[in-house]
Amino acid sequence: MADDKQFLEPKSTEPIEPDSGTAQPARPLVTRRDFLIRSNAGAVAVGVMTGAGFATSLVQRQPGSPQVVQPPAATIPLTVRRVTLNIDQKKYEVTVDVRESLWETMNYQLGLSNCNLGCDRAQCGACTVLVDGKAVNGCALLSARLGRGQKILTVAGIANGPGPGGLHPVQRAFWLEGGFQCGICTRGFVMSAYALLQTNMNPTNDQIKEALAGNICRCGEYTKILSAVKKAAAELRGERVSYTAPLIFAEKAPPSAAPAEGTVSKQFEFVTPLGTIEQFDEMALELKQKPGIVGVSGSERTITPVWDPAKLDETKVRQILVETGHPVRP
């Protein structure tokens, strides 16, 4: 028991008395921090923890000489990235948080209203865009990972020209076939259908349903959505298509492909894109009441007014747009 007891009892920390009779102090412990400092690893550890990475570097020195530290190069925090986003064939230089979604970047930083936000959980598909031809959820994509040459395509980038006459067949089909109601999900459905018809212009009903399975319409317009995709496919195949509501398109289309004789027209780009095409329609009705404005066409991003040069010039047209609350770029 005596032998066992000596292992169970804690050892004394008192100075050890050597045989010579001279007391020696106990050897101090070396902490992890002391070890890092003495081994010159502290500067690297501090650099990593403060977000500087390895920008702080140590210069080799002779033993006993003072330590020389090179000043860190200008860096940005590890929580942000500087990226170039290719959206609708236009490049945007932007600094983004590493947790920032593509939808947040487009709406909050770039002022683009090219996709709607529904659930913000990648469940409803309202924010669907195409990245390198594949339909994906904009709310679930990190902008910091899209600056390596990926081509981002939104509903604003598939139109073939300005105004209703320039709509892509998929956009036109959803409009004239009534494949929408409240409109929150429409842009996502349009992009998912567009992605499908890029690879299959003669899809079956089952193939359409499979391609649109990631999109939800809370209004329940699935029958008309299915019909719209089928008619868009037929138009892309070159077939003659009749829509459920052709008169709506005729009323909203410009009165003629070219401006009337003696008038002037020019396309302008809004400083801040409109939220919806319905907002454009309301603004167009207001502009047509202005003396000298003959006609108006455009989209959420552009506007093409037609005016009488005897009453207005470009400067006055721009001023009218400012007065309506929708200034245009120089």
C-alpha cells in the first residue's frame, strides 16, 4: 500500500533538495504562447486571425539582430471579394460579401430588377436565372463565386428588341396565353422554360413539367403556363401560332414599326430600371398625355418615346421623363 500511495498523492512543487544540500528552484513551464513568440510564429498566427492572411511576412535576420517586418500590402477583408459579374452580356465590377446572394447583389448593389424574390430559400423558383445555360436559384447562388467568367442570363436579357414587339417567344407566350396572375413567379417560370427550349424545342407535357418542377405558382396558373410553354416551342419551331389574347398584344404594341413621318424617336435607358412591365404601361399612358409626345414603347429598362419636333426636342423629352420620376441616362 505504501508503494501505491506514492503514485496517488500529488507530487510536491517545492524546490528539490539535491544531495549537495543546495536548494534549486523549480523549472518554469513554457506556455504555447511563449513557444510561438520565441519561434517567430506569432506574427503569422496574428496575421491569419486578423484577416490579413500571409500578407505580413518576416525578413530573414541574423541571430541577435532586431526583427524586421514588411508592411502588409493593401488588402481587402477576407469577408468580401472583388468580382466581375457578366449579367446579360454586360460586365459589372462590384465588391460583394462572401455571404451575399446573386439576387441581393443585382437588386441592392446594381439596381437591377431582373428577377423576383419569393421564398428566399431556393424552394419556389421565383428568382430563377441562367448561369452558363443552366437554370438556378438566384437567392441561393453566392455572388463571390460567379466572378470567374460565368455568363448570367436574366429575363431582361432574352428579349430580341425594345417594346412588346421585341419580346422573346417565351415572354410573348406567357403574356398572351395568360400564363401568369400576380406575376411574382412569372420571371422564374419564363427562365426555366427558356432553358428547356434551348435544348428541346419539341418537349412533351411530362418534359415540360419536369423542367418546371422547381417553380411554384401560388395562384395556380399551371394549365396556362403549360399551354404558354407549348406555344412558345411551336413559335420557335417556325410554326404559326394563335394565342388566347391576341388583341391585348395589338393594343400594347407600337402603332407602327417606324415612327410616323415628321416625328423623332430615340431609345433611352432608365437610370433605375422599373419594377414591372405594368409600371411601364402606367408611365406610358401618362407620357402620351404630354403635348408633343406621339407614342411610347419600351420595357422595364428602356423607353423609346416618339415626339413632334415642332413642339419638343430631346432636352425637353428628357425633362418630361425627369418630371415623371423616371430619369434616363445621358
